[in-house]
Amino acid sequence: MEKLKTNLGFLGNKKDRIYVNIPGIDSDLLTIRVDNYKKAFKYLTDISINGKNQITDSISKSYNQFLAKQNLLYLDYDIQKEKNVRALNFFNNISPLPSRYSIQDKFKNYTIAIIGLGTLGTSLLQYLIQLGIKNFVLIDGDKVEKKNISHQRFYSLVDIGKAKVSVLKEKLPTICENINVVACNKYLSENNLFSKIIDKKLNAVFCAFDNANSDILRDIFDYCHEKNIIPYIAGYKRESVTAQLLSTRSIKSLITESDQYDIIKENSGVGYLGDMAAILLIRLWLQSIVSSADYGWDYLEYNLFSNKQSLVDNNVLNYYKIERNTTSNFFDKYILNPYIDKLYSEYLRTSQNQYKFEISTLLKKFKKKNNFVENTEERQYEKMLDHLTISYKDKIYSIQEFYYKVLAENQVPLKKYKEFYQKLYKVKSNALNVLKEKQKRIAKKYRKSISNSIEEIIDPIVINLNELYFENNKVDFIKYNLNYKYNYKMSLNDQIEKICRLDNFLPGYEMTQHIKYLFDHNFIDISRNNKNSFTILNQRQFDMNTVISFKNDISGLLNMAHEVGLNYFSSFVLDKKIVDNFSSYTRELFSFMNEILILYSSKNWKRKISYRELLEYLYRQISNPYSIDLYEEGIFTSKNTLDWTSILSIRRSITHRLNPNIKFTNFDVTNLNIVTNFGILFSERKLYLYPEMYLIAFFLVQKFLEEPLLYEKFINYLSQSNDLEYNTILNKVYGETVQGAIKKGGKALLSFLRNYGVDNGN
């Protein structure tokens, strides 16, 4: 009997077209144009229900010929064989089989052995039954225990104490008809090998047991190899699940740990880990069942916490040991430097010192300059602060913890703030010595980077922004939270969608395709577990890789837009050596442009950012870093001997310079916060970097929105020019000076804010 392949999914547009997926994994969508839509769709509906229709034989014949030619019709439909409809549909979805029952018929004499009937083995057993397997050899010498019940399939409380294989042999026929089970209540061992107990023809063997022994695994592999059977093995670690074909290589990697170490370990395999490992096993096994599913894989891994997949065993990748066996220049350029880049990326992503240690070891081994030598002065200073503690709400904090975890997120009583101040007072002489040493190192460099003309432009912009930010022109320093908690929450998909929708906001923007490319090629890694966000160029492959530390609020969206923006605009630069040599200013300009496009587009969102949160974000992006720039400039370019009187005088002067109309309270109790600020104490800043580039980016984005053709001109310039310094871009593309762009960017920023405030009722 003929029947429509309804499992493929037919969609009619109620006018003149019907859409359907052609059978196959990577198949296309077929569009069928029809003259009489109602008649055609009714015909499809009729033959999808019972294979019969009410249309004349001649029309029916022509319809059927078309459907059969497109492989959309079952010509051998048999209601008596429709015992497992979902499995039949599944296999006919992924492969254009000659008969609806090809796989089902193949399984009639198909027997699978499962060794180990615990969490993984019982999950695998259930999935195989779902797909139509009827014949099993089940091997396990274990008995059902109470701890098994909640994590392993099929067992219940009444089964406690019974042999697992006996329980399954009894229960499975009550769950699915025609199930045949050969139960082997034995543990495999050197004296009880798989090859000695099997007397039945097998089609596949699945190893689902713990504590793999090399002799047992080799015996299973040798037996399967001799009988031309594919053996599989799976398991789970703390962070990932794996499945692979059993082979001499995989056996070697699996037994290394047990052969080399004494182990104390307890099973932590909850049920869903067994499910996930079983799913990976099923995917590998399908390669032997359906030719279209055979991708040639022999290993699958899924990391539960980083959302990463792998097709290659990490033991294979770790085989590589870096050695110099070529000329020095070739080795440095194509082997050592790219490898160190990779390690450095992992260090930035995880903040784990093991990567920094490996980099230092390699640099020492090959006699290269090591920029990863630990700053002894910084480490000693940190240890000193760790000895200073303060109690708050029945908990003891180090000074650093109290500042960054308590004060940064809470309003504490003035009394407690004064206690914190007294603690800092004890080490202020140590902090002063650190500041003096830094002054010696960087005074000349900072003096060269000072630009009074830039400050004259940025100052009034920041003053205006601060007056908008500080409501009622009053500031209580002990109420200021370093870590502001944004209320506008956004999921990961919401954030990606907002960034992709920039394509609809600026003509010619192609962010959706770029983000898709990043995901398709694993050039982007987004996770809360990432400690930092950054974009880095691999010096050999010349791929831009972006890592994002995910936050589910508006700051997280803008952070994502920031990093993706650098990746996006860099992709237009054809010579990646130019990208590799981008200055910090060019990198930040490209990043901020995409970020600011998000801000402009947010005015069209259904749920808008609150005016307060927008102010909060921009204050922290422009005003806050600018005030620190001026603070460092004042401290480290001074020609006078540093003392606390001059440092506090500089701080007060800058605060009033940028906030002339604002009244401050509790200013003095925060005077020594610099003692905990490792950035000011030990790091080197690029003065004006963030406020300058943010304001220039505002100027550029406003020009794009006013004249979209300028965006095209900008992109063409990126792809054709060898000079991509930000000042050259401003001159060549826009005919503008740096000072002019900053000034106009400031006007654009303040205009944007005031209009946003009016639109939101502020």
C-alpha cells in the first residue's frame, strides 16, 4: 500500500506552495508549486492517514508518480509491520532507504552485547530498544543495590539483592514484545575473559563497565577484530562524557591511569551522565547502521561545563611535545610562538597558573625573554595585605576581600568604613614605597603621553556626564558601589540576537553572518566560567579567536558586543599581520564602535534600558577611567618627592576639577583606597585610552547613522589600507582630526543621553 512519508513534515502556505524536507541528514528543503492548493493538500492529507484518496485515478497516478520520484511516498507500507512507528520514522528521516522497513528487517537477526548494566549500560539498553533492537547478550556479575535505583534504568526497590542480568531478563519482555535476552551473571576478569564466555553471533559489543583492565579490554578487542565486529566503549569524568571505538590506541589511553597509579575513587556517575554517554555511543554506532550517518568518527566527547564538543581524544593531541628540530627563525615563528599564544589564551580564559608556568618553562628552555616572571614586589605586597583582616556580619575578610566583595557591593556603616581606613593606615608607608618605585619606572613615559589639548576637550564632556550621573549634585562616598548590579537581565540568546539585529539598524552591516561563522568554526567561546573577555589573533593560522566571560545583564551584552566588534571589523583587514600589530587604540576603537551601535539601537527595543542604568554604564566607561588617568598622571609625572600629602592633594584636586558643582561627603574615609588598588600600584596605563576611543567611536557611529555610505567607505578603507592607526582613519576616511572627533563624539554622547532621558521620562 502507498502512504505519504509524513515523518518528513509537509508545510503548506495555504496559497500555492508546499514545503517538505527531502530524506537524509544534510538534505535540502523541497518546494512544491501547485496550481490547485486545496485539492493537492487534501490529497496529501488523505494518503497520509490511510493511503487512500478521493481523487480520480488519473490525477492520483500523476500525483503518486511525482511523490515517488521525489522519494516522498512509501510504496510498501504495511500496517502489520508498524510496531515501532517512531523508530521507523527516525531511520527514514535520516536516510533515503529503499524500503520503509529496511532497518527494521535488518534488526531481526541483530544481536548486541552490553558488558556492564549500571548507569551507562541500562541507559544504552533502553535507547537500543527504542531503536528496534530485540536481541541482547547482557553481561554483569553485580547485584541490584539501593543506591542503583535512582540512577539506573529498569531496577526498583523489590529488585534489591537480585542479579542485575536476571532482573533485566525477566522485566524487558514485559516492556517490549519479542525481546530476547541471554543473561550472563559474571564479572569479566583475567580468568573469565569475554572470548571464553561468548557462544553467540554478535553484531556489536558495548563496554559500559568501570575500572577497565588492560587484559580484559584487549581480549574484547581481539575477539571483535577476529569476528569483524565493532566494539565500543564509553565513560564519564568529572567534567565530560566520552564515547569511542575500542582500539589498540584507545585501550592504551584508557589504562594509562590504572597502570601507573594507585587509585582511590568512588563512582559519581549520576543517571544523566549515563544518558549522555549512551547518546554518544548510539551516535557512533549509527555509523554502522545508516551509511549517510557515517562521518568516519571514532571518538566523541562532550564537556558538560564549557559546552564544547570534541571528535579527537585529548590523549592524541597531548602526544605532541614541542622540540626545536628546525632552524631557529622557522621554529620561533611557526611552532613556538603560536603554541605560546594558545597557552596564553588559556591563561587569560581560566586564570590558571599552570598555563603561565608552562609558558615560563618553554621560554626558559628555548632561552627566550620571559614576560611572565612573577612580580616579586607585588606578591610580597599582596601577602602583607592578606594578613590584615576585618570582620563583617560574623565573617572574617582579608582587606582585599573586604574591599572588593563587601564595600564594592554593599553600603556598610560609616563606623565599619572607618575601621577599614584604620587598617589601611597601617600599611600606607608600604604603599607609598611602591608608588615611588613605579614613579621611577614610568615618569618619563607618562610625561611624553600627556596631552593638554586632549584634556581640555574631555574635561567639559566628563563634567557634563558626571552632573547627569550624580543626582541632586550630591555624592556620599561610602554609598558608592564599585560593582553596580544591573537590573536589566538578558539570556545568552537574547544578547546574541540583539547583536545580530544590528544588521537591520545599519545598512550594510553583516554581523549575523559573522557570528554564525565564529560559531561554525569554534572561533568564539562564551561562558560564565571564562575569567576574562578578550580577542586574540593566532599568529600562524591568522584566526581571530574571541573569548567572552558571560554575564546575564546589560553590561554582559555590551561586553559581548565589544569583543565581537573587534573580531568583526578586523575580519575586513586582508593582511592579518596588520591586525597583529594593531595598537591598543585601534583595537579599542573597533570594539567600542560595535558597543555604541548597540546603545543607539536600544532606543528601538521593546523593553528599553533604564536611563539610570545607561548612565551607570557610560559613567564607568568614560568618567571613571578618565579620573584614574588624571590621578596617575598627577602622581607619576610629579617632579616633587611623593608623599601622602601630595597624593591626597592630587586626588582632591582632580575630584573637584571633574565635579565643580557637586558636593561630596565622607570623602576623607576613602583617601587610602589606593592602598588596595593593584592597578594603580603596579600596572602601567595608556593614558586617555578608554575615554578618548569611546568618544571617537561615538563620533564614527553617529556619522555612520547619518550617512550610511560612510560605513561602506570605512570598510573599503580597512580592506585596502596598510595604515590603520585611529588618527589616520579619521583623517583619510572622515577628514577629521583626533581633537575634532573627540569633541564631536562628546556632543553626540551628551545628545544621545539627553534624548534617551527625555524618551524615557527622565
